Amino acid sequence: AQTVTQSQPEMSVQEAETVTLSCTYDTSESDYYLFWYKQPPSRQMILVIRQEAYKQQNATENRFSVNFQKAAKSFSLKISDSQLGDAAMYFCAYRIERGGADGLTFGKGTHLIIQP
Amino acid sequence: NAGVTQTPKFQVLKTGQSMTLQCAQDMNHEYMSWYRQDPGMGLRLIHYSVGAGITDQGEVPNGYNVSRSTTEDFPLRLLSAAPSQTSVYFCASSFLQGGYNSPLHFGNGTRLTVT
């Protein structure tokens, strides 16, 4: 079975500081995509960043960047200059590239608290 | 551009009742799916569809039915609601063409309570 593990149920960071959320996954597939989604209290699922497994270069989106280690099956999210609006649940997920359409496999999430 | 629209936002059912959660998208996405979100469990795939007339089961399909008669709509039916189906339900869609790097677009969710 393919799994995604987020080992930090909750993280807390001071506003303006940097925080890293960890994610590991287990798959036998070679082609896949990795995602981080943010879920604020509004319940909306918002795509933060994505990474193609065949690309070695780490993806970045403004203050958000990833550290993708394919051999270690690790996909951590770094948030720089944390802002109050970053407070949310963060979910790591992957999607397999193959003939089926199995959708996303999600981790259980990390609750990020921003201290003012 | 409405994106993915789910209705209703909230619903309370009694055990044994049936209901349909509606999902519509206006982005011409081939792929549509339903997830449920439970505390501490992340999101789990219930059913999905890769086009009109084609549906398949995900990780937790028991107790749910789906159909896909049009590209735009993908309703989820609970035939006989059980308390274990109390959850938040998300519909999500994406393109299939070009590979699976097409990110999923989510609706705003339906909070369902079964008493």
C-alpha cells in the first residue's frame, strides 16, 4: 500500500520566522507528482506547491519551497517569513502517473500555528 | 468562473435516510472524485470518474454510489446513512490530458452529520 506520513501533528512558529513541515512517502512507482495543500479554518483546500518526481530541482512559490529527496522519499515544505495568514492545516499528497486515475494519497496533516 | 461547486454546505441526516451530495464543475475537467475527511485521517478517496459513463472505486467506497452522466456533474449518493458516514466530503476535479500533474481543484466541502 502506498502511504504518506506527516510525523508532526502540530507545529508552532513565531511570525516572520521560518518553519519546515516534514513529509515522507512510500511508493514503488517511478513517475509521480507531489503536492502540498493548505486548509485554513474556512475548510477550503488550497494548492500551495507541487513537484514532479522526475525533476531534481526543488520547486519554489514565493515564500514556499520544498526539499525533495527522491531516494529518501522525502518532501518537506519550508515556509519563510511566516505570516498570520499561513496558520492552517497542511497536507502532503502524491499522485501516481500511470494508466489509472487513483487520485491523491494524502498524509494526515500538520496543524501549523503562527505565534504573533 | 465558478470552479467546483458543492451543495449543500451542511446536512444533518437520521440513520437510514438517503441523500445525494451534488458536485458540478465548469472547467471541462475529465477527472472528478469524491473524498471524505475525518479528524486525524487526512482525506481518503471514495469514488472517482475519468469521464462521462466511467466510474471506479477508491479507498473507502462502501455505503456510497456515484454516477457520471455528464462531464460537469458527479453526484455522490448515500443510500442508507450510518453514523460512521459523519464526515466532511470534498469533490475535486482535474484534467487528465497532459499527465497527472494537473492539480486537483477542490470544492468547499459538505459537512454531513448522521444521528
